[in-house]
Amino acid sequence: MPLSKSNMPLPLNPLTFPFAGSRLIEASAGTGKTFTIALLYVRLVLGHGTEPLMPPQILVTTFTDAAADELRDRIRARLFEAYRIFSEAGSELDPIAVDPYLLDLRAAFPTSEERLAAARRLEMAANWMDEAAIFTIHGWCQRMLNEHAFHSRALFEQTVRTSLTPVVDQAVQDYWRHYIYALPPAQALSVANLLGGPSALTQKLNGLLSRDGAPLFVDGKPVDPAALDFFAMVADIAELDTQAQQAEQDARQAWSKHAETLKDAWLPIMSALSGTSHRTLSKLTDFSTLWDSLDLWAQTGEPLPIDVFKFLTQPKFNKKLERPFHPALAVFSAWPVAMEAARHGREQSAIRLLAHAAFWVRDRIDTVLQQNAEMGFDDILLNLDRALTGAEGQQLADTIRTQFPVAMIDEFQDTDPLQYRIFDRVFRIGGNGEAAGQAGTMILIGDPKQSIYRFRGADMFSYLAAREATQGRHYTLDANYRSTPELVAAVNYVFERADRQPSGAFGHKTDEGNPLPFIRVSARGKARRLQRRNEAGEWQPCPPLTGWALPRDSLLAAGHFVEQMAEHTAEAITSSLNAAQVGDCAFFDAEGAMTALRPQDIAILVSTGDQAAVLQQSLIRRGIKSVYLSDRHRLFATEEAADFHRWLLAIAEPQRQDRLRAALGSSSFARHWGELDAVRNDARLDEDTSRFMAYQRITRHQGILAAVYQLMHDYHIPARLLAAPLPDRSGERRLTNLLHLADWAQNEQAQLAGLDALLQRYAQAVSDNEAEHELRLEQDEHLVRIITIHSAKGLQYPVVYLPFLPLIRPKEANKNSTATPWRTSTGRGMSLGEFPEAIAAEHEAQMTESVRLIYVALTRAESACTLALGPVKFGAGKQPNQHESGLGHVLRLQGNDEFIASFEAALTDLDAQAGVTIEPPPSITHARFVAPVEDSLPPARTAKRRVDSHWRISSFSGLTHALHESDVAVPETAKQEQLRDVLSQTGTVEESLDLPQTHRFDPQSLSARISHLPRGTTFGTLLHSLLERAGEAGFNQSANFEFSLNLVRQLASTLTEDQQSTLAELVLRILTLSLVTTPSRRLADVSRYQIEQEFWLPVAQTQTSSIDALLCAHVHPGQMRPLLTAQYLEGQIKGFMDLVFEADGRFYILDYKSNWLGDSPEDYAPEHLVDAMLAARYDLQMVLYLTALHRHLQDRLPNYDPAVHLGGALYLFVRGIDSPGQGVYFSPANPTVIAAMDALLMDDVSPNGAHPVRMEAWA
């Protein structure tokens, strides 16, 4: 439904915004989108207007990892700010310094008890933000696939490939071998000429290998893969080629037979040959060479020159002369007709061959990825989409919606159709209105005016579909907090004027209405105003929006326009910075405080790296340093990388003088000509040879990093580089690159065997131009910034220049392009060939995106913005065509003869608007900027306190590692914890899972069959994985033999069938085992639990001897156990509990042990389990786990009492499950022991009396 006045979006009040159904928030540039998201998040945590939620329950998605990290930090800060406000008494709050929204929110909790409870919840949420459900869309989808693997039918272990390029290359080569090599040589050559070889075919297929199976179109009709017969198409091409060859053969025979007759007929009228059609032949007086060419062609098949071919097949004469009639002439005329038919047929066949290749390569990529258990980034989305539409799709959607009652989708304007479909299937966007509470709350947040990432798949039509689906539930952020009121008003006017044209400002307006209007925003920003002294010494405000207009009669081509506007821009910046140096150009805030303009306050927005390079050269000529923020050069493509390679070669073989000279003469040594000449003297190389031999020894004993440091010190390289910067690269940049390379080489050397291996690895990195980017320099923060408009989205700068804005326009049609993106009523696809409707639609889509780019560019400035207006022309034509650009659309320019009038009208309208100034660009004087002399660095400060070196992270593994052979001290993941746990099992011999087929099914007891299962770390890890997967699927659902057997077959395919059956029965027995403490409860009956619960226990100061004494005195006192190695503990103890569950109001830990204690059930009697517990010091593990759970419950559970709520610890020795005691060791929680352990680990407490412990969210 087009937007009308009756359904305009409502201004958003973040304190009354309803959390019900699906809602759309449009946030124009600078209107505080992230601020609003954070405030809504605070309300959700507090339960203000909804049920209270915690961070793991509130889904927030955005598009980049950096944006997700920023959102997490901003929300965390907001929660802590709210916690402070809710914690303080009302009299202590300064209403001026405190956010008024938070004050109003605080007022909604009138009593001190309510505020304290809210403050506690806010603090808890802020501390929980590391586990917050804030993801990129891809990250969230992958998380859902992993967490709900059984519902989604996803593989348990899949590798995400960062690039599918190797897979695509291999698939194209497979296609070439499968089809082209199978053809006869002549046909293979013909097809190769059409497709261009494997490399060329790969390029042509770019854009056609969409992982979502997007359709391909030819002449506007979808291509059916089943209708593409490769060999039939090749046969058609061969037939057309044969017909063309036969037509030429007929022509040659006709000439051979009738040549003399034709010569006699043509000679009398040859003087009347058309000079236009036969320019060369019409100037001849002797036609013997013409006849000779035709005779040679007829006899040998030698190709005809083009002018002779045209004469023979289509002769043209002046004076309306008719060419002589002869039957052979019809044969000659038929030849080019057959050639054209063959050419046209080849073109059409090439298009369909390309479609055939695209479909085949798509399928091949799918097959390869499935075989290798791999997927690309797009497959993450596709797999979740397929799962949501599969047999269990509704259950999966319900599960996800229950997991995340509220979802906020940031930057929604950049979603693609697939992402929108996923969110719609989970949260039912269209049918999710006020009363649809069961569908959860979906908040879509974005700005369609800033949708500028079509090249990444962003689709405006997805946004418009969401807007249609949420009709009546639209909100807008209508206040700009970024820019000065004058600048906001100026930008408002520019786009309001553009919105009055028939297609609207953003190209979506029709006779039915405008679904994407420009809505003006008010200004509430506190931005400083830029002012400058005039010649009379008076301060005058700089125009908020300045437009530079070139003389109307100087219609510059695009290339000249870039060069000239770069000079004008550099001139303007030089003038402003020089004025700032003498105090004549500065910012003034509302209180009148003055701050001089600095280089880092200025940003220049460009579209391409070429534009940035031209700008940087113009700035350098004026002494102004700048940094291009949108492109960090690849480290291995730099000159320093080549020099570093020379250094490595010389260090590897210092006796080779050629390598030594190459290193000493490298540009990074920064030597003058005299020093370079001295390198030619063999006698003077002795000292250098000795030095490099020393570097070789250092490399072998300490690493390449130490050797490079010594080399740089010996040859004074840092001082030389800093003293001799290159025109385009500072000494700091070159030195940083060298140190970066040395650090990279050191890390690689640690994984390689010897210097030769490092050389090979380095050569490979240079050859492949690996994606190791240059590091940012600290000094870059103080330079003029140059950045692309795409990269600048979401950023803001005090002063912005837009010198190349008129050049933003749809791309010229690429003659080599084989496909055009095309959206039809059924979705997006690719149109092959030159289909006019698709080309026109793509041109229109690019034009509307050009306008959105201009909007983004104009809304980056805080105080002042300067843009070039033109005029400029594109292409080789002489007529003005700036109306074909995005700025031309915004200014409502016309083409051809109406251009000047429309351009003048636009300038007049803009200049009459307050806050807008239209003027010529500044004159080019080549003035230079004199940078201020930097203050010398103060002396280094001396540390006045001792750095505590005892603090460390430990674990149960680290505390007991001396008792076992494993050296895994601190597990980083649950799998490492499992591995360390299994390695600690005494009496275990490692056996491979891939055993010979000798174990046959034993119908005896389960314990007898368990004895046939492998032992060791591999099996122990497998068992943990099986039980973990069962928990993820739900213990209740997993508690049947068929399910267990299928799970075993997936994860243990190398076991024999009998072993798989035994293991499945073992898993089933574990799940249906009656727990000792709650006879009526089995694992299958437990509904509240957490798998692989990670925890971090703070440790103040303690000794392992004190812990040992506590355990020996209270856990099986008087029984023997190995003593812990004496250690001093301070820092954190980290660990993973196999399972934490709640039963009958009490909380338990359960740990699975695969220890082999013997083959007899009696070996797993309770007394033997105690011995095993103490031998492996599981008593320490048990008490640490219970202490962590105790702290967690103390922090989270209201009215917590360990005697009431803490159940105890269960250790399940699974190999003894058929023994009388069922292999279960149980120790009820002893509050006295746990309190004593708690006191040992921490001698101070948090303000609320609880010891802080970080644990993951419960499912």
C-alpha cells in the first residue's frame, strides 16, 4: 500500500513503544538509532511494558561483527548507566547530567524496593552481556543450526569456508573435463571459442552461481535446466557452422565457374563503385589485384580481405546503377546470410551453454560441499531457510520464537529476500499485529534512504514488503542529534525539493502514492558551529551547506572534473587549516567555547580508490597529510614485503654475496648512493657477512623476530626510515610494515621446521598476496580523512567535503557482461544476454541507489558540508547528460538543450534557501599548509607499583596435571575439558575406534558387551559428544533405541555394527537410569538443564595445600589419595560441567566418566568408585563444581538456601552401568564444606554479599 497521510509513521516515544507483534522503526541519519535500541533493551530487561527478559532472550542482529561489538558495548554501558540511576537516591541525581528518559523510566518504579530490585536486574544483565544474543545475521543463523541440529537436520560438524573460490574453480574444471573434453576436436574448439576456456568461463559464471538457486532468464523467460541438452546445443552450432561453410564453398565454386563472365559484366561500371561502401576499391583504376584476391580465395580458401568480401557479396554503386544480373550473384549474397545466421545462432547457443554450465556447476558445488561437510556463508542462511520450510519447520520456528521472545533487526534496509524470509517464517511479520502475542515481538529498525549495499545483496523490495506487511505499525525517529539546525534544515530542503518531482526523491513514487517519501527531521543536535574571521577581523558563520558550481560554459569530462575538483578541495582545506593556525577558523559551542579546526576534523568522501589517490596527491602538494580509511593495502603486496624477503634470503645463506648485496641494497635500508656503491666492494662485505651469520644463529635459537630486531638496530633502520620518507609512504608506515612482517614470520616459524620452511611459507604468502592488511598507524588519527561513502555510513565528521558527488551514476553497460540482475514478480534472478526490460530495470535500480548514496553523503557532516554541483558530462558525447546521475535526479536536471536552464533553476532555488550558499570553487593558488611543530615526547614514566605476576587462569586440569601425563593446563572449550578428563583416567589404554571386524554380538549382559568397546581418549570424547547431542535434542526425545542408534551411526561410523548397537543401548540406559537421589526421576524426565555449563570462579589468594587439607578432612576422610602439587592460586578457575540439572527444586551436577576399572561388574562396586574418585582427585573437581553452582544460585535464585536448593554431585561411571550400583557415585551437597571452599577461594565479596561467578544462560 503506498504511503498516504493517513498512514504516515508515528513519532517514536521509546518509553511507550509497545512490545507486541511486528513493528517497523524508520531511523533517518543521525536520529539516534543505536541510542533507541539500547533504551528499548533496558525496558525489556526491566519488564517495562512487557515480561522481564535477560540478554540471552533478547535477539539483536546487525550486519557486521564490528557493528555487533559496538551494539554490545553501547547496550552494556546503557545498562550500567541505568543501574547507577536506579541505585542512587533521588536527591543524589542531577537532572541536567542524567538522561531524562532514564529518569522517567525510574519514575515508573515508585518504591525503593522496586527500584532496588530493578537495579539488581540491570546489574545482572550488564554483567551478562558477554552472553547476550547479539549477532550478525549469518552468525545467528549458524547458531540456530548448531543449537537446533535435530530440528534443522543439519550436520553436527560442518566447516564454514570463508571463500568458495577454490571450490568454484574446481567445479568449472570438472565441467570442462566432463563436457568439452568429451566432444570431437572441431566441436570442442568451437565451444571453447564461445566459452573462452575454464578461467574465462569462471569469470562469466560470476553472479550466476547463486547458492539460493536464483532462476536464470533468457529473453524474459525462465530457463528450465532439464530442457538444456548440452550435446544437442553443440550439434546445432555445428550444423549452423556447416551451413556457413557450405555457403562459402558454393560461393567459391560459383566464382571459379563464372569469374570471366562476371569480370566482363562488372568492368564497365567499376568506376561507379560507391565510395562510402567501398572506400578502398573505389579509388582503384586497375582492378587486377581485386580479381587476383578472388581467384586466390576460390582456389585455396585463403580468407578474403573485408573490402573484397563486401564487394563480392553486397556491391554498391553510385548513380543508381543496378548491378549486373547473374545467377552466381545470388550465391554470393547467400554467403553472408548464412554467416549471420551462424553468428546469431552461436550467440544464442553461447547464452544457453552458459546457463547449462551455471546449473551444472551449482550442483557440483553442492555435491562437493556436502561430501566435505563444508558450507559457504550463504549456505548458513540457506540451511536454516530449508529447515524452516521442512517437515519440522514449524516446530523449529516455535522453538526459536520461544528462545527469543523479542527480536530487534538493526539495519533492516540491508536485508536480502532470503534473510527476510527467515525472519518472516520465525516471527510471522505479516500476520503479527497487536493481538498476535504468540508470534513474539519483531522490531525492524532501519532507514530505506540509506540502503546502499546492493552489491552485498541488499534488496529494497524486501524492505518495501516488510513495510507493507507492518502497515499501521510504523514509527519514525524524527529528531537529528548529529548536525546543526541550519545544516539539518538545508538537507531537508534539498530532498523535499527533489521529492516534488513525479518519481519522488528516491524513485518509488507513482500515481498511486509514494511508499518511500522523504520525511523531514527536526534538529536537536548540540553540534558546534564552524566560524571564520573575515577581512575586518569579525567572526562569521561558515555556510552549513556550500555548493560549488563551475562556469556553465565549462562542461568538463569526468576525468578532468576529478582532477580539477581535487585541486579546488585541497585549496579550500589548505585555506581553512592555515586560518585555524592563526586562530581565524574555529568551532564555537553553545557556551561560546572556541576550538580551532584541526586536520582530523575534516573528511573527504569519495566513491573510488582512484578518486582518493588523486585527492591525496593534491593534498601532498600542499603539505597536507591524509589517510585513506577505506582501503588498507595488503601487507604482502608492499615494497617492504619484497625487501623483507631479501632479508630472509640473506639470513638463510649469508655466504652468498648476491643475496647479501640484495638485502643491503634494499630500499628499506634507506642508504644513500655512496653506501650503495660501497656494497660492490667484496672486501667491505666481510663485516656484513659476519653480522648476517649472527642473525642466522639468533633465528635458530630465538626466532626470526629477535634477528630482525638486531638487524634493524645494527643498521639504524628505524632512524633512517623516519628521516627519509617517500613521497607516498611515510617512514612510520614503512617501519610498521617491517615490524608487522617480522611478527608474522615469528608466528609462522613457531609452526614450521627450520628457516627453509619459513622461506617457502613466506614466498607462498607473497605469491598468493594473502589477506594480511597493513596496520593502522596511531598518527593516522590526526590526519585529514578520505573515505568512501559506503564506508562512511554510520559515521560522522565535523566538516565534510563531497567533491565528486556529480559523478555518482548508474554504471555504463558492460559489453563483456553476460548477465544482468533482474527482479520479477517471483523474486530475484539473472537475465542472460541483452534483454531490454532487464537492462532498463537494472539501470533504474542503480539510479535510485545513486540517490541514496547522495543522501548518505550529505548527512555525515556535523557542522559544515561542501559539495560540487557540476556541470559535468559523461562519455564521448558533447551534449550535457548530468541529468543521468544521482545528483542530476536530486537537482531535477533536464537533458540536452534544457540542461542549462534546469541547472540554473536548481542553483537559484538552493541559493535562496537559508543555510545554503552557491558559489564558485576557490581559486587555485597552490598555497601550502605549514603544520605546527610537534612537542617533543616527555620522558618515559617509571612504574610506581609492582606488577602482580601470580595472577593466572587455572582449572581442575591445571591443578591436577602433575598426577597425569597430559599437559593441557587450562581448557579453552568443553571438548578440551573432556579430552583432559579422559586423559586423566588411570588404567586406560588407547584403542582406535576403527577396530578390525572381530567383535561379534554377545547376547550376554550389557556389561559383557561394554567390555568390547574401545578404551581411551577417542572413545571418551565420543561418549561425551553422544550425550551432549542427546541433551541438545532433548533427553526425553532421545530416550529411544532408534534415536540413539542413529546418533551413534552419525558420530561413530568406524565402529562395528555390534559395537554401535551396544553403544546405543548404553546411551539409552544412561538416559533412562533412575537417579539415586530422586528414584522417581530419570534423565529422560529432566526438563530444566544446561549442557556443558562453563564457569569462571574468581580466586583471591590461596594455596593448594589448604584446599587439599579441606578435602582430606571432609570428603572421605582417612582414605588415601595423591596429594596436589603445591601451587599458589590467584586469578580465575575455569571449567565446564557436563550437565547441571534441576529436579524437585534442587540443583545437581552430573559428570560422565568413561574410566575403565575392569571388565567385571564388581569392579564398579561403590567402594571401587570411591577409590577411582580419589585416585583421579575427582573429589577436588566435585567440590569446585558445587562451589561454582553454589555461587551461581546465590547470585540468581531468590531466597537461596544451599541446604534446600543444592542437591549434590553425581558421577556416572558408564562402563559400570550394569553393575549393582549402576556405576553411580553420589555425594550430597555439604553446605559446610562448600562454604569453607568458598572462603578459601575468595576472601572478599561483592556489594550484595555474593561471590561473583560467571556462568552461561540456562536453556
